[in-house]
Amino acid sequence: MENKKLKIGIDIDDVVLDFVPSFINYYNLRFDSKIILGEVNTSKIWEIFGLDKSGFGSILEDFHETDFSKKMPFITNVKEGLEKLKEFDLQIVTSRHNKNKEVILEWFRKEIPNFNIPLLFSDDFYGGTSTKAQICKKLEINILIEDNPVYALDCAENGIKVLLMDKPWNRTCEHENILRVKDWKEILEKIGGLK
Ligand SMILES: [Mg+2]
């Protein structure tokens, strides 16, 4: 890889934006429930809310119409982290629905100075045709920063190095191509060691 810039794929939810905590806040307020982050111990997040995937998907659509989604907080140190990674070839890859793209772009452009990282929306959650691993392979991504254990493992098995953001829902996810990281500071350290 000496002559070519490392290509780094970056997930959005729970890597750049604080999705699960924001969704829990919205859900608890709307349904008067008391779900806490530590309970979310599966990537099948809908199970935590006693929903099936499509029921969850429909509440998720409502959520994306609110400021809980449109003004979702950034993960600690992510803005500085993205700035420091500018020497690499960056690509944001999310399984979010394509129709959320403009809202996210607007939020990123407002909050991150000179934001110019390309965004790819796979629609994977909604039954899109390509998996994240297929997309990452096609894009020739060398390192993926991800929190979802299913995507992480699929990419790892396809030879992509994964920096897995440590979350309650991915604690049992392990593979020789997966490095667990606790925050953006550690992401930068690991990438420094991989380049
Ligand atoms: Mg995610």
C-alpha cells in the first residue's frame, strides 16, 4: 500500500453521529418507556423495543422527521478526527435510506468546516441490493470504521480491516481483521499504526 493512499470507509450511525442514544431518547419520550443504552446488546435493535424489523423501521422513519435525528449530536472528537484523517482517501458508507442523504449532508456541512467526504447510502437496512461488504470491496476500502457486528464480521471475512467502535451491541464480535476501539482518539492511533 506504500504508493497508494489508504482508503478508509466510515459508517455514520454510532461512529460519526450518536444514533442509538438519540433514538432511545425519542422512543422513551414518545412511548413513555425507560429503555437505557446498556440494554441494547444486540444488533437486532428492534428486539430491544419489542418490535419486528418493519415495525421498528416505521418508527425510525418518524424519528428521522424530528430534530432528534436532524440535529443528532456528533460522537466525541469525531470532527477533529475527520480533520486529521484528511490525508487519506475517505468515504462515508451507511446503510441508511437514500432519502435521508440531503438532511445529513446539510447537518454535516453546517457542523463540520469544509466538509467534502463523499457519502454512499446503501439502503441496506431497507433491503438494498448490495451488502456493506460488497460495497466496501467495490470501493476498494482498506479499513472500515464500524459499530455494527454483522457488517464488521462480513467485511473482516472479506479481507477488510475493521476498527470496531466498542458498543454494548457488539461485545462478542471478534475476528483477526477486527480491532476494537473505544473512541476516536483510539481510532486515530490505530490508523497511525496501520498506514
Ligand atoms: Mg453504525
